Amino acid sequence: MADETKPASGDSAGLSNGLVSHGDHKSRRVYQAARSLHSGAVKDLLSLGVCERCIFRLVSVEAFDSDLSSVSASTLRSWLESGDEEAASSEESSCCIVCLGVLQFVFSDAKQTLVRSECGSDYAARVTDLVKEEGHEFDSFGLEVYVPATILENERAVLLYLKGKYNSESWLQSEKISVKDALKVLVLDPLKVSLGAKSDSSSFQIRLTYSKASDEAQGASETTRERKKRKTDEENGSTSMSENSFEKVYEPCILSIHCNKMPIFFSGRYFKYSRNVSQTRWIIDDERMGEASVEVVHLELIGGNILPACLGDSYKFHAAGREDIDVRMLGSGRPFLIEVQNSRKCPSQQSLTEIEEKINKSEKKLVGVKDLKFIGSQCWAMMREGEAEKQKQYAAIVWIARPVEEKDIDSISSLKELKILQKTPVRVLHRRSPLERERTIHWMKVEKIKGSSHYFLLHLCTQAGTYIKEFVHGDLGRTTPSMGSILGCRAEIIQLDVTDVKMGDS
């Protein structure tokens, strides 16, 4: 290495004791670390076209830390160079043969424009500008980095070369930090400052994705034959490196920045007032069946209003169960979730109340909603637990083949916790597995309909997953017992409404 009394060019000047005269503590520390590196290895790597920060990664025995981000590449190089003509004439502006510019803070943007930052703070400022363009609201973030596999291959080749010349050196035996982890070390602190946010395992992620500028970049690094030869050499324990492996200057990677927030959820309960509205889109022979669907109405009204309020990318509708197209959802309503992907902000409860009012004032009155609110990430667990314990209450108009008698009313009302066996109904066999399930009818109550001796109103509470229509008519004997078998006559269901859906303790 150069005499430590020689002033260092770049950010600061050197003192006779080798420290930096007007630099801060970080610069002094980096300067000392640079001058302590193995001079022969530094000279070799500089001549190969390895950047300054990669040299610190590969040669230093000390931990790679964020102090390196505050020093410009030109200053790092001046501290590393041995002072001879060969090293001094090396191309400072060329792209590193190992990290392809990642640790030099050099990249091509989406418009193929070359972007170069002097230090970590400048790089962080550029990233911050792009993140802020997305319009996200956050107080903490996580950082992800993705780099091309070529970088790992090139690093292996360089380490193989160093092993051939300096195998006995202790610094070669130490574990090397990867390029992507090194970038995190360099830019995380400056990013926290420029974003004004802390870093943790946040629901908001900033993803830095580096990709090769072109297929030619990989071809420039080494031919397929050379890559195979190098792999064979490694397997055979050879420590040689092809002279042509890094002959050409690499193009810097293309950097794309993507911000993503974990989905946020809104819960509520919906009502379906029409007997001609399916829960989801029902298409037969390219023709939509029914007036509309709960999913379409909710996606248009709830999702269509919530999504703009959240500035999200997309949304999904999830309901706790479903009802047939001809079944109304009344009473307390059916629980549902709206899942919003990559939201930029979370609307206030006042905004949600306004959305709820807008839906309920719709002219068509096909559906309604209540209790619309933001809910945390525990929503899925709550939904699943609720489904396992869920009870549903119904009101059905039932017709039987003979007049209803008082003893029928007493007989039905006396049945509690009735166990029934149901084979998969004939009407859904085309899309459901042919299974037999045990279900429980918790209680039933019969209400007479004035002026109709063959009709009555049946109120019942059942275990989730019970097929109510089949319980009434028996489904050709596939449900036992059924209302028909209990009364000893033919029974048919005329209309059915869901009047309550209880989720767990709700």
C-alpha cells in the first residue's frame, strides 16, 4: 500500500499518522480500514475491475458496515490505491465486475438512463423520491433487495482467483457478506432518515429489484463454455481463473423500485333483499343468471367506494358462507370481508360510514350493509374460528301434503339438537364431492299461516353447512330424517330466508 504519510485525495486530507484531518469519525475509521487491507489483493482486484466496496467485502477481516456508505467511491479508491501508475490509471467510472454497479450506487432507470450516486445518502434520496411518488402513508418499512444470479457467479470466480494466490491469508477464510445484504447495510440508515420512518418487519415493504441490463451483459461476463469450465474447475478444486472471464466492462443493472403494503381488511354484514340475486356471478352458456349478484353489487358499491378511499391496487370480497340465488339474507346480515391490496392510506371511520349510507340508499335496494369498519390482520383467524362454531337461523314457508295438525306443531317444536345425515344434494353433485355429513338441527318452531291449512312458517336454528331445502323435502331419501319423514307425508319448501348468522360469540 502507499505510505500512510501520503495525503489521501477525495473527501479529506491525510495526516502523518494516517488519520483524516477534517473528516468525521466514520471517515477516519474507513480510512484506517482501507490502509490495513492486504495491498497485493487490493491491487489485483482493482486491476480486475472490482469496485471499492466489493474489495472491503472480500478482503477485510472486519465487519462490513454502514460507514462505507458515507464515503464517495473516488475517495475510497484513493485510500485503496497503492500509488503506482497501473492502479492510478484504472477506470474509476467503470462498472464493477462483481456487483455490476449495485454497491457503487450506479444503475439504469426505467428509461435506460444511467444514474450515479456519490454516496449512500444520495442513493437513499433517489429511492425516497420514487417511494413518495407512490403516495403511501407509513411510519415504518421493510427493505427487500433482489440481485441477478450472475453477481453470485462472478463473486465465486473472484474468490476462486484470490484463493489461488492468497490461500493462507486469514481474511480469505472469513465469511463474506452478500451483495444484497451489503446494500441493505449501506442504505438502510440513510433511508430511515430520508423517509422519516423506522425500519422493522413492517407491513409496508420497499423492494429494490436489480436485473441485468441485457442478455449481452451475461455474455460479456463469460461464455457458456467458460462458465462450464469454471464450474468444473471449482468441483475439481482448481484455483485458476480464465484470463478472459472479466475482459469486458459490464453494463450496470436496471433498478426497479416497487412498494407494497400487506392487504388491509374491512368487515361488515350484508343483507340480500331480492330472490333473484346470486352471491357470486352466475353464468350459464355465456348468459348471466339473476338480476345481479351480491359480489358484483358489493364490489361495485363497497369495493368501488373503498378502493378509491384506500388508493389501493385491487380488492376481493369474502363472505362467511353463502346463500342460494332464491334465498334472502335478512335479520342480522351475513359477515363479510373486503380485502384491499397495496393500499396507500386507510379511510377514516367517518368515510366508511358515508360509504355504508351510500350503499343503503341505492335505488334498487337489492342489498344493504351495516357495521362497515376497518379490521386488523387477525380477521382471517376470526372468520375461520367463527365458521367452525357458526349457527344459522332460517325462516321457511313449508307446504305439506295434508293439513297441519296441533300435534305436528308440538312434535316439531319438541325436537332439540336433532342429528341428521345428509348426502351431498343432487342439485350440487356436479360441483361437490359425494360425501355424507352429520349435521345438527338445534331447535325448530312452527308458526301457523292464517287461512292456509297446508302451509306453515318454520323457524329453525342449525349447524353451519346444513342443507335446509333438503332437510325439508328429503332429497329422494338422501337426507334422514327430514321434515317429510318426521311428519309422515310429502313436504316441500316454498320460500327460504336466512334470519341470522352467529359467528362464535357474536
